[in-house]
Amino acid sequence: MALTQSKFRTTAQLNTAFSRKISKLLRDGIEENGRVSLIVSGGSTPAGLFNLLSKSNLEWDKVDISLADERWVDNTDDASNEKMLRTQLLINNAANANFVSLKTQHSDAEDAVLTCTDNLQKMRTPFDVLILGMGEDGHTASLFPCSEQIAQGLDLESGNSFIAVQPTTAPNQRMSLTLPALLNSNQIFLHLTGESKKEVLNTALSGDNALAMPIRAVINNADVELLWAP
């Protein structure tokens, strides 16, 4: 498995190049298979990218979009990844995309695992495009090294697509795709900005304990393309 790296001078340049790259992959996938699946991550880093991508000239009604993870809050909450997606990506041309939400009416994410798993069946797998981020502790999606669920989330033989996670170093219960579900992707991108995130990644690349830094589990088991700007 390999990590290829593309460095850009500015975030704006990264977003422009990345948007074009994703658009081409989705366009090619639609031409080949009729529909495509796009899994994205939340947080502040991809907002600018999503806004650009939303304007792409695609057959968006043939694109299924979902999240790699979600905080277990209402989708009107500022902490909701879905809320960010609805304001930054599911607009303009991309308003015609089909969004598959992770948040359900269950009060406990644990009770929603089966529902999320069923909903995932509506999307094409392997996922055509997966965009991951990474936290300062090396977590990706909501596979947190501090959580009691981390070993289960990284278990390649679990047979599970989703796991409910309760981090101890971050607020909110989460729903997250598991490592085997994340790896079931044709193209995996790691999207980072800032020197501090690059330092975290360098630390991750210098070791092999995936339980300590879960991003290692993705990089060690898949071909991943890093797009980074300072």
C-alpha cells in the first residue's frame, strides 16, 4: 500500500485542483456504471472544496453522497456534519444529489447501527470516492484512539460497516464507518491543510501502532492520495 502526496502552495489552489479531480472521477464513474457514490468528511477543512465542487457540471441526480462519520446531534446543530454539507455541498448544481444521512431519530447511536447499515445498501460499493480528514490525535472518520470502541472499529474481520463511538477527548457520541467499510473504496483521498496536520501525519508515518493513531490503519491497508496545503 502506498501514500502519494500532492502539495499545493495555497488552500485555494488545492481546492480548485481537488474539485476538478473529484468531478472527473464522478463523471467517469457515471459513464461507466450509471451511478456513483461519494463519501465525505465533515469539519471546517473541506467547506471551501465542497462549495467549489457543488458548482461542477455533473449529472448530480446520479450521485449518492454520505458521510464517513457524524456527531450524534440534530442536523440543525452547528456541530452536525450534515448541516455543514447542506450549506456547503448540497447546493448549486449538487442540490440534485441524493444525500444518505447517518443521523436517525434514535437517541443512542448504538441503536441506529442497523438502520445506517441498511441505508448504506442504497449506495454503490465499493465507494467511488472517499475523502477523509485527520484529527490532531491521528483519528480519521470517528475512529478515535481514546475510545473504548477503537479496536472494534479497526477490526478488518468484524463484518460491520458502522460503529457507534464515544470519544473521551471530544464531545458528542458519533456514528462512524468502520475501517473495512472505509477501505471498500476505489479512490481514497486524505485532505489536510496546515503545518500542524502535516506534522501529525509525519508522526503517523513514522510508526505502526494503528490503535494509537488510527489514520495508520487506512494508510497501511490502502493506496491513499494526500492533498495538502500549508
